[in-house]
Amino acid sequence: MKATPPVELLPPGPAAKTPHASRLTPVLNHLHPSPETLLLLVSLIVGGVTGAGVITFHYLIHFIHTLMLEDFMGAISNAGSWTLACIPTIGGIVIGLMRWRFQDFGPNMSSLIAATRGLQELSPLKPITKMMAASVSLGTGASLGPEAPSVEIGANFGMLLAQVLQLSPERQRLLLGAGSAAGLAAGFNAPIAGVFFALEVVLGSTFATSSISVVLLAAVVSALLAQICLGAQPAFALPVYDARSPLELPLYMGLGLLASGVSIAYTEAIQVAERCFHGKVRGFGLLERMPRPFHPVIGGACVGLVALLMPQVLGVGYETVEAMLQNVEFSLSLLLLLLVVKLGVTAISLGSGLVGGIFAPAMFLGASLGSAYGIFLAMVPVLADRVAGPPAYAMVGMAAVLAGSARAPLTAILLLFELTRDYRIVLPLMAAVGLSVWLVECANRRSTAHSLNLHQMGVDVAVNTPIQAIEPLQDWEDALGDRIVAELISCPMPAEGDRTDEEPVLAMANAHLSEDVKPLPETKSAV
């Protein structure tokens, strides 16, 4: 056995200070909390602040909506009905001025996820700016939803707190998921859907069982605050209806088939609108040469002009969805027209730079499709007395289109269940959602260009796809490291006299690994 030569130690000196040391570090060192305890406490803070932020966001939307579409519109409506188009245009002007002043509204979800993975530097966080821009967009009638800003409020604060505490990238991503879950939980009053949203999409396959507690606590605290301030009632109330026959299940599967087509058309329309405003489509080169702050003005004007003929497309559209679920009479032609027009107006709103999400518009599209489908089935003489009413199909259509658009089936199922709190339609809903997502995946299997997968949150699909070698290699090295440590602990160690210099301990451990795992000395890091 070789003797190890002595190592010359440097004389003791003053400890080097970390350039960006947190002021909370001495306090935490004094209290000596375990990492798990610290994360649980931080998750409570994230949930509380996110809940307060989402509540403020909802009050801002209501305030701007009342100010512009009620008070201001009442003052200028005497000039004619055309004045309705002025409201979304004014909103676009305000957003354009904000984009001219701030250039951008801070990092989106894709940038936040990439920063936690070490793929890029994190730009300055601007949650207040984005919240104000979203409030103006939605309050003045942009055809978008409130879920993206709600999620980003929680995600931004989770990242901010993780930076202050100087947590590892893994824990930063965990707090990012906790904040996202809290944002969706408070925004929709749906804590279960918020948790599955974070686990299914934000964290993906990287979360461990122990991380669920952090996400759960943040979602619970945030939803509790939202229920206290905004009310605990469900977003939609369904009338009394009955599932007439188990043979209806194939009919719901047919609705899932149609929903997959609407989902693909929806995602494609958003992609086309964005390419048009960037001048990447022939005939729209003028938009590329135009200064970017003018794009929201064009988007707002388009929304306003369409609203002159179809005011139902203005804003989030929950009132129209509620009317469909309450079985208010809509003609089949009107529902199909609403479906097409809402799809186009949402694509223009998002592509022009107005701020909002696509969850609410996707549910509008699904409700329109489902109601039209239910009315059509009622027209068939053989099925007239054997199928449920249009509200049942509207609810299933909402979940199917949302799941196909966002590629988040579990989130869609649980979100619709919490929004309606109706268990009677869960089985048909699950069947339609499963078929819709499967067909969308089959249609886009060779391309991710059509996948939004949280594009409503600003998430680039490429971030959640293992394109670069660094990400899967890091996961593989972590798994291999755990395997080697386990083998080192379990394998019998040779006696001192039996060990030779050519037979190190790691080689003994590598002998216990399975054949499909390469020995450690042969592995190379791509970093």
C-alpha cells in the first residue's frame, strides 16, 4: 500500500466573501434549518405572495374593464355603435407605449425554465410590468385569458426568492413549479389542477416524490387566499342533466376527434399570426418593417372591428361560455361562426403582442364546438331522445380542446372538474380528452412546430425537448452516480493485503454494474 505524501497547507487567512452573498445567509446559518424544512417554509411564502398578486391582478382587470367598457364607453356611445371598436384600440395603444418604454416585459416561462437548467442567463424579472400589461389587454377586450400572467406572477416570485436564498438550480426549478402551481390555483380557483400543471408541464419528469409537498403547500395557500377574497364558488354552474345511455360514449369519442382538429387549427393559427407580424409570411413584409410598438395597436383595432359584429369575442369570454353551459339557445350557425371568429381573433391578439394566455380562449372554442355538436346530435331523429343536452357536450369539448392545445391532459381534466365540480361527466370527458391528445400527438409526431405546450405561458417547446446533449447527459450522470454509490456501499470490499494498485475500488464497483452501463472511467462529460 503506497504512502500518501504530506500536503503543504496554506496559512490561515480571512475567509473569502461570496460576491453575491445573501443577507439572509447568516440568519439561516444561525437557525440551522434542514433543506427540506426551508423549502416547505419558502413554499408557504411563495403561495401567500402569489395569491395576493393574483388577487390584485383580478381586481385590476375588473377595474380597467369597468372604467373602459362601462364608464368610458357609456360616455362616448352617443356617437354611434362604432365607438366600441375604440376600446380595444386604446388598449393596444397603451400596450404599444409600454413596449416602446420597457422593450420587453421580463422573461417568459421558457426563459425561467432554461435559467434553472443552466442553459441561459436569467434576464431581469419584471412581474409588475407584465401584470399591468395583461390587465390593460384583458380589461380593454383582448381575446386572451388571465392564466398566463397568473402563472408568471407565481413563477417570477418563486425565482426571485430562490435567487435571494441562493438555492441550487434543482431547488430553483422546484420553486418555479411551486409558484406556477400557486398562480394557476389562485387564477382558476383550482388547486388540484395547479399542482398537476406544475408536475405535468413545468417540472415534467424531473420531479421527485418529496417535491410534491412543496408544490402542494404553495397551491393550497394561494387558492385559500383567492377563495377568501374572490369567492369559493365554481367558475361555471351546470344545469341538471342526465347521461341518457352508456352508448353515448362513442358519441363523446366523436367529439374528441373533432376537438383534435380544432386544437391543431388553433395552434396553427397562432403560429401563422406570429409569423405574419414578424414578416415571415409573403404579403406581410410591411409588418416586419413597422416598429414593434405599432403591432399591439393593429391587434387591438382588429379585435375592436370584429367586436362590432360579434361582441361575444371580446375579453375572456366566460359570460358566453356560461350561457352555453346553462343551455341558453344558440343557433348552430352562430356557434360555428363564434368558433371560427374567436379562433382568428385570439391568434391576432397573441401574435400582435397583446398580453394574455390561451387557456380561456381554448375553453371558449371547446364550448362552442361541444354545443354545436350536441345540437347536431339532437337533430338526428334516432338520437334525439337518447343523448344528453348540449351543455354536457360543451363541457367535454372544453376539456378536449384545451388538452389538445396545451398537451396537458391531466391538467385539462382536473381543471374542468374543479371549474364545474360536476362528477357526472368525468368518464366521457376522460375518453374524449385521451383521444384528442392522442390524435394531436399522432398528427404532430414528426414536428414540434404546432405544439403550444404552454406556449400560452410563453414557453418555447424546444426548452422542454431534450435537443441539447447537456440536459439528458446530466440526468444520466446523476442516475449513474446514484447507482455507483449504491454499488460501493453494497459490494464486499477486499482485504488490504488482497488489493493491488492495478485494482482500484471503483473498478470493483464497476464489476457489479449491469452490462448496459459503461464503467465510470470510460464516461466523459460534455460540459
